[in-house]
Amino acid sequence: MFNVTTKSMQWGEETLTLETGKVARQADGSVIATLGETTVMANVTFAKEQKEGQDFFPLTVHYQEKYYAAGKVPGGFFKREARPSEKETLTARLIDRPIRPLFVPGFKNEVLVMCTVLSHDLVNDPDIVAMIAASAALTISGVPFMGPIAGCRVGFVDGEYVLNPDVDDMQGLRTNPDQRLDLVVAGTRDAVMMVESEAYELTEAEMLGAVTFAHDNIKPVCDLIISLAEAAAKEPFDFTPPDYSALYEAVKAVGEEKMRAAYAITDKQARVAAVSAAKDEIKASLSEEQLADTNLGSAMKKLESTVLRSDVVKHGRRIDGRALTQVRPIECEVGLLPRTHGSALFTRGETQGLIVTTLGTGDDEQIIDALHGNFRSNFLLHYNFPPYSVGEVGRVGSPGRREIGHGKLAWRALQAVLPAPTDFPYTIRLVSEITESNGSSSMATVCGGSLSMMDAGVPLKAPVAGVAMGLVLEDDGEFAVLTDILGDEDHLGDMDFKVAGTEQGITSLQMDIKVAGITPAIMEKALAQAKDGRMHILGEMAKALTEAGDFSAYAPRIETMTIPTDKIREVIGSGGKVIREIVEVSGAKVDINDDGVIKIASANGDAIKKAYDMIYSIVAEPEEGKIYKGTVVKIVDFGAFVNFFGKRDGLVHVSQIENRRLNHPSDVLKEGQEVWVKLLGFDDRGKVRLSMKSIDQATGEEAPKEKEAEADE
């Protein structure tokens, strides 16, 4: 019944296995990849005909984590996997980015790639396994795909690169000083196609070394996929790239000069209008048959690309007239918004971001339900890209894949400089509102986010800046690397290479290639050029702010205290009764973790002190010889009981009330009266002995004669 093909290899410390022929046999390509005990199934289907009039390549990639893979039941009311998590969305993008450029140019049939996590051993991250499975399924499906690609993850510990580190090693790098890198690289056997990373101030040489290490380790995986395809691949789909050379020549003859004139305009909006007008003029000169050709869009784009690319490579001339290494003018402003905790407006040319910081308490941390377990995050970054930022109208809804991806890139870039939670016990939320966009709004978010957090008083280790690099690579090998690319340079170029970091090193690197990979020499030049751009931007940012500013009056103050873990139950009380009372009486928020660390938060300093004192009185022990303020709670013939330390009471014997003989304690005391007492000690039965007569009841200080008596003794 089954015609199963299996290929395996030793990869690092685990065995990588690819299998096809048993499951999902009606899909065009189906591969189950297993690394260790993490298993992912990838299924590929593609339409055998192109939709009429379609002028783009409709590739869709889905990645799904099934909770049964880790032996878990989904949370929530419905107990069923629902909308994609952030991890699922980011992984789908991670797979999409390296495979998209490798489909044969001109192929516009619909393609669907679905990756499903079937088993997770809590050691090997399924995202890498899914990427390999997707590549293998595409390679054997017959679709015109110029792969295969493979991917791997790289860590960096004690100067050594680590292949596919464990999931736990990559979790919470900020609190793990030994692990300085979480890098994912994808590529073909010949070249790197995609890079995504979170780094902790690595040098350019260290980062380039990590990419090279990764590429060396994915080559044998590419060979394994080829071996599987040789045994199990379907016949290649009969597809011949369309020849639209005649149409292109007609478009070029009519519109080249008009397009060159349009791209000579430096202002974005004016240039967009001129390019649109040039296209209209080109269309007006074409025949009905040419206008109906589905390749007209491709011919137009090729003309735009030719105009832009030739000027860059041959003449070093960019759309807006800048030199290849020049960064656009930068303006930075902080403290714009009066009631927010921190704000910054970062403008670079025609790209602008308004980034706002909000400081919260432990209650505001995000609880993330993942396959490998629940964890909490105290740093949130949300990126918004509204249509008006590019002068357009459009649908406004929940964030899409692009917004989630750009936000995560900025999040990774800023992670490395955040203070330790023990030093700064706040939840930090950044919201980036992109108000203008013409190239790399994610890097504007990094720069503005760094300034905004410093404006809020967050003690960052160092400011972070980011810059987007571009590439124009000609067929003859001649190339140009562009600093701080515009939107059109990104759209018509061959590379989007984003680098963020401090003066000391790189904190994030993201690279996407639209051609069949780049060489180490090109990447080395791009990294060096990006460092110069980053240093320039950091200098411009320093004109606005160089270190953490004053704490906002509207932000909550948080103090921490640590109590013995065996006292946690006493502070919480039965059913939470005690902790609720502390919150209600003090007006402060109180958060207790399992380690005995308590965070007390309020915008009112008196509320924090009140809560602190109430907790301290529960967990601390009274000290012999110290003076306390208490309240008389009961009067008896032989003295008075005084509540002096939290819920602790002690006896003031009638002989210790005053320096004279009293008939009855009620002669001078009444219930509810506040008094000063000194702890004399404990009797044989552990009962507390207190004294009033040794204390000046007006000041709460020890009476002078008592001090003299002690001195004489």
C-alpha cells in the first residue's frame, strides 16, 4: 500500500530523518522530518493552472503547532488551537522568506505550504525542522522550485559556535549571560538566503563567523534532501517561463526616458505620482493585445528596476541623490507627550516613528502559552503600520504578519540592552506608531524605541540604533551596497539587510535575499558599511538624549523586598485574605513570586511604604530592646495588652506602665490608645514583655533617666 522512502543522517548531536510516501499521499509533496524526537509534517500543493489575469506569485506558508505534540491540552474555553500565535506567525515568515525567491521567475500558480508540528521533544525547536521539511516537500513535489534550501540555529558560548542549541538555552537570553546569540540561517548549498538573529553585542567578525558556521552545517542537509528527491521526486511540472521580451522592448522604447525622469525626482510623493503618470503614458501607447498580456506588470517592473539599478551600479547615483554610504537627515525629539511615561519621535528622511513607552507592574507581564511550557515576558513591543503612513487608504484591522515580524525584529534589537529584572522590576511596553514610511520603519522603531525608553527613565546599558542596507547585484558580478535604503530601493533591489546594535556590537541582524544568495565578501562589506551607518545614527540620537531621563510622575514606583519562602503563606493568608487587606489598606499593588521576591507598586510613595511596613510586620521578628508604636487592645487587672508588631501582641505589666504605683491600668490607659513600648524580651513560655515607663510617650524616645541608669550599669 505504501511506497515509503526514508533518508537519515547524523546532524550535530541528533539524527535527522526525512520520510515520504506514507502520509498525505494526495498532496503534491509530503515529507515528515524528525530531529531527535521533534517531528514536523510539511505538505505542498500547487495549482496546475495560473488564474486568469494574475500578475503576482501567490505563495502561502502556514506553520501550526499542535498542543498534542507536547502532550498538552490548549488553554482557554474552547480547548482548540485557534488563531496563530506570534511564534507560529514568525515561523511561517521564517520559512516563506528563503523559499520565495527560488521559484522559477514567471511562475504565478498558487502554492500552499502547510507545516504541522506532530511531536516536540522540548529539546529541538520545531521551526528549523519545519523549514527543512517544507524545503524537502517542495523539492519532491515537481513544482518549479530551484532549491533545496536548509536551515539551522546557531548559539555562541565562550567564543564557540553551537549548532542547534536546546530550546531551553535559547529561552530568555537576557538572563543567561553565557549565551550571546540566537541566530537562524537558511540557504542553498551555494549561498545564504536568509538570516534572523537576536544577539548580545557581537562584533561584525563574530556575526559573520556565525553565518559562515551555519552555512557550512546546512550544506549536508541540502545533500540529504537531494538524496530523497532522487529516490522519490515526482516528474517536474511542465512549466516554461513566459517570454515577454518583445513586450518589454515595446515598454522600454516608449517609457524609458519618462521613467528615468520620474526617478530623478527626490520627493517620494512627487516621484510616486510621476512614476504612475509614466506608466499611464506607456499603457496609452500599447496595443489592446499588449495591454491584455498578464506579463505587462512584470515588464513594467523590469523597466523600473533597470532604470534604478543601472544608475546605482554604473554611476553611484541613487534615487534621492545621496551617495551610496550616506544616511538621510535625522531629527530626534523626546518627551513629546505630557501624560505618557516616555515618548520619542524619530524621523529619518521620509520615515518617521512615534514610539511610546509605558511602565507597568508584574501584573502587566505577558503570559505566553508555548509548546515547551508557559513563560512570562516583561518586555513587549507592538508595531503599527497604518495606511496613512504611505499616503494610502486601506483596511485597518488586527496586525498582519508583516507588522508582527517588524515588531519582533525591533524587540530582538532592544532586548540586549535592557536592565536585569532584579535591577528594574518593571514591565516595559513599547508601541511604535509609524506615521511616515519610505524605507525601514522597523529600524526607525529601534532608534525611537531606545530614545523613548531612556525618556521614561529606563536605565538601558547603551543606546541602540539600526540601519537597513540594500544591494544591487548585476549578472556580471558587479555590485553596490546601499546604506539606509528607500522603499523603492528595497522593492527593486536584491537584498534587505537590517543591522541594529550599540557602539560595542550587533544586537540584531536580519537579511532577506531576492536572488540566489550572496557571497561572504558581499556580506562582509555590508556589515562594515552598516557599522559606519549605525555609528552616525547613534551620534544623531545623542543630540536628543544620551542616558536615562527623570522618571515620569505618572509612572508607578516599584520597590522590591525579599522574604523567606516559608513566610509566603502568611503574607498571602487563607484564601488571599491577608494580601487583599494589604492592597486595600495601602492602595499599592503587591506581587509575590515563588522565590519570595515581592514587588510593591504605586505612584504614591506613602502607599508603597504602608504596604512595605505591613508585609514587614508579618514576616519580620521583633527585636529585643527596640521601641515600637502600638495600640492598646485589652486592659486587665495586671496590665495592658498592646498590639505593637503587625498582629503580634505583648503585655505591659502594671508595674511597667509608669514610674509610680497605679491602682489599676485603666487609671492612665484605655483601649484603642496609641502608646510607645519597648520590647524587654520574652518569658519562659515565649510571652512578650513590654515596657512603657522607659519611653517618653510624647516623643517615642527612651527616657533620659533610663539611658543614664543603663550607662551607670
